[in-house]
Amino acid sequence: MSSDAPTSNNVRLRLVYRFLDCDLVENALFLLDRLHAQDPDNACWVHLRSLCCLRLARYAAAYEYSRAEAARGKHTGCVYVFAQACLHLNLPRDGIPALQRVLHQIPGEELKSLCDQFLKLGTAYYHLTRFQPRACLDALTSLDVEQQATPWVLAKTARAHYEMMAYTSARSAFETLRASWTSWTEDLEVHAAALWHLGDDVRLAHQAHDLTEHHRLSPQAWCAAGCAMSRAGRQQDAIASFRRAAQLRPPLARAYSLLGHEHFDCEEYDEANWAFRRALQVDARHYVAWVGLGRVQERLGAPERALRYYLGAQKISPDNGVVLTNIARIYDVLGLPELGLRFIRRSQVHASVRLAVFTKVQTAKLLLRVKEPEDAARELNAALEMAPDNAEIHLLLGQTVMEAGRSGLKEVLQRFTVALSLRPHSRVIKDAIASLTSPAKDA
């Protein structure tokens, strides 16, 4: 009987950790109350019980449960929970001595190693919140191999790849996370967004099914379901899923921004505007919502307002290629292509491979506006190597020949014809070919 006790305790401990990982804190506390009643001297149960109370914002209960163990100073976890409870209850004179006692008991080498780990983790998180994904990845890769395999580090690694628009790398990191830590849900809404961008409908549908089946009360599950519905063209179902995600945990800003983008695609601009503003109420640094507000104003024919929102997003994420490209496009619309060129060239420095073609095309358009066809041709030829089947590139290459004043009508017609073969229903391309028969050609 006694030999089975440690095994039984290990099973119960794993169950408690599973509840905590799934954010089912009430369930964990229910089990721990009974475990503590059976073995009141077990410091592990005391620690986890008081930790549950702390997570549930029951600070007085956390204080009472952990006070005796904190006074002994032998269990670091109990001391930490006690100090946190003291902080919330405005009792610093109780918490500080407890922390000082346990601090002196930790050997110097262990304390230094622990501080080094926390410094690296803190540095990585700081860079991620400042939208500096490369610096974040550098800090995370400097961690020990064991730390790199933890769910928090894997999730932040995937988010950093996502911010760099390296969606394939983000997907790989998230899949490693899901394979090893099936109960982890934090940041999985970003996984769903990465799969949406990749057009990976099969994996996205599987993720949505898995999360809604096993983590039905998590907002990430309904974000994944909404992304899957969006890819399937079921926009009203997607909107309902994103609304459900927002109801489950209002502080999840991405649920509102996903809802806003879905309303935008349905041309429901008032609803989109509300959703993006709600996202900013949750997190004022959620630059995706600033971009969404800019897109709404741009669609409504208010480029000056759109520019203000895009510049707001750029203050938060200064090196984001999508934001910089949007700013460049608006400056072009406002008749300021020189300013647009300044931003589009900045975006090329930080652009991912996925964004490179788009930025080069936008750069070429701006160069044509400022009468620099030779430079525009160089940008377009570089883009053509990466996307040879892009009709817009062939159309613009023909326009650069015309803008340069060369009499290469045959070359222009060849470019326009290739563009039309790639996009046979384009009215813009057909009008460009028709313009070649105008009197200006005979002159």
C-alpha cells in the first residue's frame, strides 16, 4: 500500500498540472483541497493550492494557505506565492523578510544561473513586445536546450517567426509545441493565422477540430475555427466564431482584430471599425488593429485618415514591411511619391521573401511616378526573377519602356501580351494594349 502512494501522488500531481496548463484553475483547486485534507503536511499541495488561489485573485486565501510554509522558508514556491499575495494585499513588510530568508538559502552559483536564465527570457520577451523578432530569436536561441524545448519558449519562437512573415518556420515551431505539449493553448491563435496565410486548409481544419474538441472554453480554439471558416468562404460562421472567442476572454485583442478583418471582407465597415477599436481598448499596442482601421478609411475614400492610422501602426512596429508599404501607397495616392519612396525603401530592408515581390512592384510604381523608369525597370526585373507569372510585373515593364522614351513598340506589345495571357480578363491590360494604337504611336 505504501509503495503505491508515491505513484498515486505522481498521477494526481500530473492531473493538477494538466488542469493548470488548460487554465482550469477551479478544477485544480477542487482536487487540491481534497489532497491537502488527506496530507496537510505536504508542502507541494500547500504550494499548488495557494498558487490556484493567487491565479483566481483570492489573495487573502493565498496569503493564509502559504503563510506557515513561508515562515519556515524551506519551500521556495510557497514563499513566492506568499510574497505575491502580500504585494496584492499591500503587506510588503510581511513579504520582504520571507523573500530575503529564502534568497540566502539558495547557493550563489544556482542563483546566478537562475538569474541568467531569467535575463535571457526577459530580454527575449522585451524584444517580442517591441516587435523586434530577430533580436527576440537571438535571445531565445542563447538559452539551454532544455529551456528551448519548454512550451513558453516554443510559443514565443513561433510568434517571432510569424512577425517576420516566415510563416513556414512559425508553423514548424507551433507543430513542435503541439506535439510535445498538447494542453498548451497560449498563442495558438497566431498558429491559426499563420496557417491561414499559408493557405494550409487541411492543417487549419485539423487544428480547429482538435482545439474545439479538447479546449472548447479557450478563445484560441474559436479563433482557429474562425480562420478555418474564413478559408472555406463561410464568412458568417467565421464572424460567429470570432465573436465567441472574444466573449470567452475579452482581453484577447487578436480575436477582435480577426473579427474586424472578416467584417471588412464582408464590406461591413461600421462593424469592422468597432471591432478594431475594441481590439485597441484591450491592447493599445496591437498594431494589426491600427492597420485594420487604416484599411477601413482607405476603402471609404479617406486617405488622410488612413495615413494617420498607418503611421500609428508604424510607431508601434517601425520595421514592419506591410505597414511601411501601406504608408508608401497612401503617400502615392496623396501625390507625394517621393515620401512614398522613402518608406518603401525602408520596407525592402526588412521585408521577408514573401513580401519582397510586393515591395519591389510598389517601388517600381513610385519610381515611374517620379520619372525614373530605368530604376523602376531594375526593381521589376528583380521581382520578375522571383515571380515570373505575375501579370502586373509584365505590364509595368512595358510601361517602363514607354516612359523611357524608347521606340521599342514591339517590346512593349510583347510585355502587354504576356500580361494579358496571365490575366486574360483584366480591363487595365486591355486598355493598355488599346492605347498603343492611339495617334501618339504614329507620331
